[in-house]
Amino acid sequence: MFSPFLLLAAAAASPTGPVPGEVKIFKDWYVACDNIWSCEAGTLSDDASELFTAQVVRIRREGGPDAPFRIELTPQEEQAKGPARLVIDDGKPHSGTPDSEGDTWLDEAQSMAIARGLANGKSARVVLSDGSAIPISLAGSSAALRYIDAIQQRAGTSGAIVATGAKPDTAQPPETPQLTARAATSLIELPDLKAYPKVVADSGCEFRMEGAEDRVEPLGQHNGKDMALVLIACDSGAYNFGSAVMIAERPMEDPNARWTFRNAKFDGETGWGDEEQVAQVVNASFDPATGTLSELAKGRGLGDCGTANSYAWDGEQFRLSERHEMDDCRGAWDWPRVWVAEVSVVR
């Protein structure tokens, strides 16, 4: 049994905030599970400079008895001219249904047999519609799929992919955490940061780019106060732009009152910053209709690694509602999910 199961099992009930799952790398395969045992495994490039084999095969499985289980073939866009097929150990090709994006979803009824073939096979390839083939490394596939069995408590059951046994497949995943987000509403006035130079100076942003623009977004009114989201342009790089996050407040609809500023609170780690600094989000965007603050921190310019977080504003702090990540830069353009919550929006 993999020890990360204990970590994920406690995630939803953690008193200190969300505990996202981990992305594990087993040779040429990655695997990740979130807090409700929804898991994904897939291929990585065996060479960081040759990325055409990455995520060509992706396996997704939900937690719980009789949960959905799907396998997708996702060649790169320039290769996906029609339906693809999967061949394991020169056996009979497995075919499926292509979608509008050129990816092929294999026959769901055969998904267990295909997954077990990938775990136990010696070689595999994805055959494209023009007859050309993409070789797929199976190094690490068995360990990745065994990890899914462990996280979903299927080891030793008839529902396991690798660690099969005689016990029934009955384990239920943790319930999805429930969050309430407050949609932003307009204010009669927003704070002008030019009138508060000390706030910017005390934000901890030491390397502000020349000409960087700060942003102020209305959060609406709550508990007798006007509230605004303040994103102070902060540390920057070639493709990542950090913003220090603060909350501005004043008595409701009092244009003569000065705004006060406080560091925004988050229930977990953000992309940048530490406990001694104002929290920073990276490449930030804010959706007022859902009260959602999002960030996307790239590990490198290609965008095949990094972290993406979404946070729900509950009127007092930002709470993590979804997290995707990939630490290894080996061609994984769609980062697997490691945390999710269900968000209800109030207005």
C-alpha cells in the first residue's frame, strides 16, 4: 500500500486547510489523484527535448464501486488527423470514437482489459489514421496504475487494475468539500492606489517592473463594509507575473472614509510568497460573477509544467476550490487535478 493514501484520506477533514494530492512520476509515466480519489495516469516524454510521446495515452478513473473508467489517445494536434488505435504487444488494435478535438476515446467496455494490458505489456504504440505510429514507453505504467489501486482502496479487490484479489470493490471515496463563494457586486468608488503609496511600498514587492500596472477589482459589500480586491504588480519573470494580494475596506458607501488595507488570507499556499510576505498569485485573473481568483504559474515557457489554482472568495478569505499541477517538464500540457471542491455562488 502506498503511504500517500493516508495523506489523501485526511485531506477533506484537515483542520489546517486543503491538502492536495501528489503527482508521482514512475519512469515514463505520471499519476495523480485528488482529494475525492479521482485519478489520472499518462505517458511522459522519455526525453525533455522530444515531447511528441507525452500524454498520448491518458487513463482516468473515478473513485468508488463501478466508477467511470476511460482511456484516451491524445496525439499532438498536428498528428491527430483522424481516429487513432492502440496496439499492445503487437496484439489486436483497440479502437474508439474520436471527439471534436481529434482525440480518440477507447471503448469503455474494454477499458479494464486495456489498462491491465498496459500495466503488464512490454511494448505499445498508437497507430494514427495515416498508418504512422507513435511508440509508447510502458516503463512505469504498472507502478502508476498500482498507485491508483492503492489510493482508491481497490488493492486486493476484483476492481483493481494491477493489485487484483478476491475481495469485492466497495470502498467509497471522501465526500467533495463544499464551499460558498460570494459573487462580486459593483461599488460607487474603488480605492486609488496612487493615494496610498505606503501600501504599495509595504507590500514586499522589491522588483516591480517599470510601468507595471496594479489592479483593483470590486468585491462588493459585506458586513457593513465596501470591499475591493487589490492586486499589486510584483515580482516578474519572462512568463510569470506575480501580484501581491490585499483586501481594501471602508465603511459602506462612505466616500469620505479612508480605505484600510489588509493582507488577503488564503486557506493554503499560493503560487509565490511565504508566511512573512503578502501572498502572491501568478498570472492572476478574477471572475467577479463567481468570486473566483485564479492563477497559473508556469514551470517553463512551453507551459508543459507548473501549477494552476482557483480560489473562491467567501467574504473573508480565499479558499482553494481547484488545483492542477505537474512538476516534471516532460510534455504534459494538461496538468492533472490534485484538489477539487464544489462551489455554490451567492449574490
